[in-house]
Amino acid sequence: MELKIIDANQNYNKITRANMETYLSASAQVDMLKSMIIGPFEKALKEDTSYNNENIPKAKIALEKRIGNHNFKFDIKPSTNPKYGEVYDEMNQYLSELGRGNSEGRRRDGVRTTEEGTYILLDDVIDNLNTSIDNNTEPSVEIKIKTSNGKDSQQLTRTVLELDYTRDYSIVKGEGAGHNARNYIEAKKIVKNVESVITKPFDAAVKEQTGFSKENIPADVEYSKNSVGNVLCYVVSSPSDSVKYAKVMDGFINHIEVLSEETTKQKSAMPELKRLDGRAYVNLANLTETLDALKDNNTTETLRQNVKYLRKPKDDKIIVE
């Protein structure tokens, strides 16, 4: 089968029947290239490095591999980024439960009530924070692939890619690997062009017709429908909070570190700290407010829009026998 790429000089950010048909055809071709060529070839390339989540390098590694006339460069590094959203939820729940238990009169080790409010043992806060981070950190490997073309790089300008349904595009070594490498690079280039020239501009035009934008976000979920020829365009627009949890928890960790360092001083200048029975306690309300403020300051309201395209049935009625 040949996948033909449509004229890139055409303006696809206008909603017309012709553009609608081109969009549907282009989207199907992109999905096919990703599932048949790009996905299998990239998966095989990564597996060929021998690094995975069970075999994680201790430091960053750079590898190179030549397949046919093409060079592939691999940037491989260990990743230990915690799931900060989960860490936030657990710390927020921990502080909330302490506050709730105190208001209900339940006694708990490491919690003291004074005239200035409820105080919790700073060491307990640090232990809970460290435990949450450890429990929500899964070591993994990150592999990025870059390509640099060989002597035939100037020939990579085809607008037609022959797609063989019977071919195994996961072959990265031996006979057929060079052909797969060339098709992989072609497919990546085609997908990038089609998405930038056709699918993204057309999607943006359909979404724009709803009247909603990042400057005009609906208060609730809104449904929009538009007909283009025999195709129905459904758009679901909704408000969504985008939270940068990494920044939230980085700020909270830094705050805890400042509190911990302050306890080493003979006299603390931070009123939320109190020394009781020779141990450092921190005001629960102040700590909760700090976490809440960090979340508020790192939360942005955004517009979420999902589009579905459905061909109208030839008959208005659906008959079930």
C-alpha cells in the first residue's frame, strides 16, 4: 500500500468539506505509520540497547548504532523522579487527619495543643514526607533516540511511502534492518509534517468554532456540534486545573528544610516553631496553610477540549433485529 501525503501548500486551518476529508485521511495515515512502523521500530531499538527498568544504568550513557546508511544516537539515563502529585495527596491527607483528630479530641503521639494552637513534632513531619517520597519513587530508565542520516540523507524527500503489511518493522539487525531504518526515518518525517500542516491546524479551527479559548474558559462542561458534509464534529470543552506538583513539593521540602535548620539555633526567629520538652514542634495550621498556598500559587486554570469526528449514517434510524 502507498500512503500519499497531501499538498503541504494547502491551507488546512479552514473548515471545508475538502479539508475535512483530507484531515480524516491524514489522521488515519498517521495512526497507521505510528502503529506499524514507528512504534515497533523504536521499541526494538530501545530493547537492543539492553537497558530497561530491570537493567538501569548508574549514570548517563551515550551510544551510537549504524543501521544501513543511517546513524542512531541513544541518550540513556536513569530516572528517579517521584510522583509528586501522589506525594502531595498523602501529605495533605496526613495534615488533614491530624487536624481532624485534634478537633475531635483524639490524643496522638507527637501532637501537642497550646494556647497558640496545635503543634506537631517536626521529626514526624520529616519522616512522613521522606516515606511518601520513597514510596512514590520508582526507578526507571529514559531512552531518547536521535537520528543522523548518512550519504543518502539528501534523498529523503519522498512524499509517498510504500507500506508493506507483511513486513516486520521491528527488525533492527541483519537483513532488512537498513530498509526498516529508512522507512522509520521517512515515517517520522511524514508524521511531523502531516501533524503540523494538516491535523493540528484543522483541529484548532474546529475547537475555535466553539468560541472558547484560554482567555474564555467555560464555567462548566460544554458540548458543541458542527456538521461538515457528512461528518459530525463533537467538541467537549471543560475547565481544568493544571497543577505543577513538582514545584509545589519542592517548595514544601524547602520550607521543611528551613524549619529544620532553624531548630539548630539557640533562639528561633520563626514563630511557627516551638520547643516543647526539648523537641522541635511546628504549628499545624501554619504548615497546612503553607502547603495550600504553594498549591494555589502553582495552579493554573486551563481549557481542555476533546474532539471526535463521526461520519453520519446513511439512514437516520438504527434498526436492531
